[in-house]
Amino acid sequence: MRGAAGRVGGARWWRVAIPLLALAAAAFLWNPMEKRTVQPPPHVTAALDWQHPIGILRPLAVDERRRALGERLFADTRLSGDGSRSCASCHDLRTNGATRNWRDIGLDGGRLPLNTATVFNAALNFRLGWQGGARSLEEKAEALLRNPAIMGSSPETVLARLGQDPSLVAAFRGAYGRPPDRDALLDALATFQRSLLTPGSRFDRWLAGEADAITQEEQEGYALFRGIGCVACHQGVNVGGNLFQRHGIFHALARPEPEVLRVPSLRNVAVTAPYFHDGSAATLEGAVRGMGLAQLNLVLDGGQVALIVAFLRTLTGNYRGIPLAPPP
């Protein structure tokens, strides 16, 4: 029996060792100023398949009345100080959950300092924003409301406006049992964003056992993605979003500041161009090539780039049953 167990263990050691080595590498690259253990938010229940360092994305349970109210608020221009924009103005849910701009225009007419990240699957990130300044969707919503360049408002201003709308007051009462207040406002926006997951990608289907959901070329791209070390930072159910990292480790990559960023999720990356915190990479191929050189000190040839891009295209999921697409 001992010999048989040894043979089984020897034959299967790599199924545990490879993902554990990837996670160990991620821990080594962890920002030393950040002492928290890498864990998903409390509401994330999707389990990782330890044969693969990437987990299957599954929908989260949310309160439907609060979700519907949050969806209504997400598209309401009364959330901005001058009434000119809503959350949906920069986070287009009909396409990729963001825009196609390298950096969007702020309320003052100037370019925002960072590229707008997609809101899809943001609920699975351990921090919010490129610099990870917010620990929760509620905290991030309030920060964006108060940001003079983005929404130029405040929860107090928004509540004064919404309190004059009988239908919205009724919706708050139905969802929270009370008139609009700060906590309910932020919770409704956060609840809606928790519903903005995009399951059903071809890669998810492959992980779930659908052998022909991705091609041989795409499987080779996934193997290369793991083999050269991309998965050390881009792992977990959101294929990233769960640690901080310095960019430009070996060579310069994009604008040098801020130096330390929250690693972005790669889900739906094929439809969220342009790339990087400054929007400086126009194509996915360029982003892959740049990351290989800057973060791994590897000069990827055209064939290697094509394989990794082929894999990344399998990560495009569905919102309300429709595959995500780039803005026109």
C-alpha cells in the first residue's frame, strides 16, 4: 500500500506543486508594505480548481430589490454635481464596462490621470481602483462621488436630490424599509456592481469539463501563460485583482507613476483596450509583448505572443447572456 501511494503521489505531484509554486511566486512579489493575506472578498464563494491556478467564475447572490435600485442609480445623472454624467457615462454596460478612451475626460475638461477600468467583475477584486485605495465597493462609490474630477458631488448632495423624487423614495423604502440615506445609497450601488459578473467564458466552460470549448492553440497559450510566469500575478477566480505589484521591474512599462498598482483582472481583457494604467498600449498584442519584457525580462516572439493572446481571448464572458464586446 505504501508503494502504491508513493507511485500515485509521484505521478500527481505536479497537480498540486505547479499552482502552489505560482502562488508562492505571487507571495514573493507581494508589496512589502501590504501585510494582508491574499483572500477574496467575503461574499466571493467560488472555489479554485487546484489543477489550475485560475478558478471558475460563478454568479453571486444579491438582493434583487437592492440590485434593481442600484442599477437605476448607476444610470442617474443626478449623482454628479452638475447633472452632466452618471456612473454609466464612463462604464458602458452595453459593451465592455468601461470606454475605449486611453483616459477619459474629467468634469474640468482635462484628462483623468488614469485609464478607466471596467466595472465588470470588479466585485471580485480585493481592492478597488488602480492604486487599490478602496477596500469595498461602498467605499469606492463614495470616493468617486466626492472626487471633483469624476462626479464632483457627495452623498449628501445626491440624497437631497433623490429625496424630491417620490418614485425613488418608494424604491428605497421597498428595498431598505426606510427613506434614502447614505448607507442605503452606497449599498444599492455596491449591490448592483456585485451583480456585474460575466460568467460563461469559453475558458470557464473548459475548466468545467467542456473539452472542446477552447482549441488546441488556446490550450497551448494557457500553458505558455503559466509556464513563463504570467500566472504568478494573474491568478485566482478573477485572473488577477488580488495583489499589488510594481510595474517596470526589468524595463520601463507605461508611465512610471504610480509605481505600485493593483494587478488588474484579465477577464474580458480582449474587449477592454487600451491597456495599462495610462492607456498607452493600444492593442492586446502590444500589451502582452510589453508585459513580457517589463515584468519577466522576456522578449516574446510573434508566435508566443499570438498563443498568449489566443488564450486571453477565451476569457471573454457574458453579461445577461450576451458576450461582451468592445465599444464601436
